[in-house]
Amino acid sequence: MKEYTETVHGGDIYRNPSVTDYSVNSNPLGAPEGVRMAVRESADRIMHYPDVRCDRLREAISGYEGIEKEKILCGNGAAELFFAVVMAVRPKKAVITAPSFSEYERALRTVDAETDYYRLKEENEFRIGEDILEKITEETDMVFLCNPNNPTGQTTEKKLLIKVMKACKQCRAVLVLDECFIDFLDDPGRYECRDLIAEYPELVIIKAFTKIFCMPGVRLGYALCGNEMLRMKMRAMLQPWNVSVMAQEAGVAALTDCGQYLKDTREFIRTQKQWMIERMEMHGYQVYGSEANYIFFHGKKGLYEKALHEGLLIRDCQNYEGLEEGYYRVAVRTEEENERLITWLERL
């Protein structure tokens, strides 16, 4: 069991002021104007408690996801919901991929769960294979998967995810599926699993407004779960009024007529990312996966410090379980900022 130390994430502009931040994978188009307006206008209602049931927000999510409102649970960002499901289930043994988002393991440590790593291998381009099914046994209480994965950006086909769901169902293990970056994919419907929550009551899908709507400072996420008892247990683990008035209004605004915004986002990410990867590979950088709005690559050691010296904040991935020094992740930002980053990488 690891020591209880502070978790390191990207986005630390507070200790690194005046940098261009490539370490956080938020939408380069910025938050929709409707979201900004909703946050400003909601300030007039901060003298009231927020709706503890998040009714309007859940109705908006219901329309967006095509899922019954009753099967939606809102939280103060996706991270809170990862902790809530762990506290609700209190697993003794859990399977997580390595590398992947560190908050899964951090949540598991709160209940002293044993962590069994499914290690993603460089020779397989850090992809999940069918051998992950061997990890799910009668002793397994919970499985965490991220699709597309963070930090690698690799996707897992729905066919394999269904096999994982069947294995979890047989073992009565809860599958927590993190889809926080799925809306950046060219074809999210190819991978989305929300249509399976009724068939697989052990499935909990967690998503967030953080990245796709570029509002990490608002803190807003939600879970989709067809298991009423599990939802009730998760709800019991959350603080009352955990989703602020501003966050609820921002969420409703984000999902109002968002089709064109999402289309523009995917088109921009696709063209910019393809251009960036081509330039990087021409200059000897090894790029893996990177199917979302960020690029995961291997480069020279010490790149993080050199970038910071140039006013560029990138994500050093060596603190991810399963990675070592030399692995990095950079976000796709505006065209001008992408040009600046790539030009700098080419000079090294």
C-alpha cells in the first residue's frame, strides 16, 4: 500500500504563473458563452441553497444522454463520484489499469482496498487486451477502466468492454467506467456504454463537464447507474448540497443546444492533433494512442523542466504507475499555441 501523499496532477498554474498550460486537457474552444453567462447570472441566487436533488440539471443530462433522470447522480466533479462509489461498495480487492488516472487508486486507499494492476505494455502501445479478463476473479470487488484512457489516449472497443461487464457480472464486481474524455472522439457512439446500464447493474459510468465544456473551475460531474441500491449508497456517501447553484446552472446551459459546439470541437481537435502528431513523429518523438484531445508521447528526459523554462507547462507522466521518466502528455490547444509548442519541440 502506498503512502498517503499529495497527488500530483496537471494544471498547477498557481505554482507556475505566467505559463501556457498544456498539462490540462480542456476544450481549446473554451467554455461556451452560454455557460459563462449562466455562471454570472447565477450569482444573484447565491443567497439560496442549491437544489439538493439537482432536478433541472438531471433533466438536462437525461435529455443529452437519453437516460432516465432517476438513473443519474450528480457530483462535485468526476473525482467526487469515484470516491463515492468506492465508499459505497468498500471493495477489498480492485483491478485498475496502469498507467491510468491516479484518483482511482487514491479513492481505493480510503477503504484500504488491495490494488491489482493490469499493466499496459509499451510493446502493445499501451492498449488493453483480452487478457484483462484473467484479472477479474471471484476475489475481485471492483474494476476501474478509463475509455479513452488517461494519459495514453488509447480507446477500448465496446466488444471487449462488454466481455469485461460479463466477467464483472459473474463475479458480482462493480465496473466503474470513466468516460470523461469520450465526447472528444470522432465517433463517441462507437464506444459509449450507457445503453448497457440496465442489462449490467454492476456498471457505473462516470462523466464530467470539466474537459469537454472547459469548466474545470466549476466542478461538475455525473454518474449513470441502473442499480437503484448502488445509487442510493453512493448518494449517502456524498455531502448534501455538493453541487453549487453556479455549477447546476452552468451544467444546464452547457447542454442547451450544444450540438454545433461539440461538432466544432471534434473537427478542430482532429485537424490540429493530426498536424501536431505528424510534426512530432518527423522529429523522432514516439507517439502512442492519443485518440482524445491530448497527445501522449516519449521524448528526452528532463523535457518538463526545459519546457517550464520556456514558459510551457506540460504533463510529466513519470508519476503515473507503470511509467518512468521520459513519458509526457500535452493538450491540443489553440492553433497559435500548438504552433509554439511544436516549434519548440522541433528545436530540441
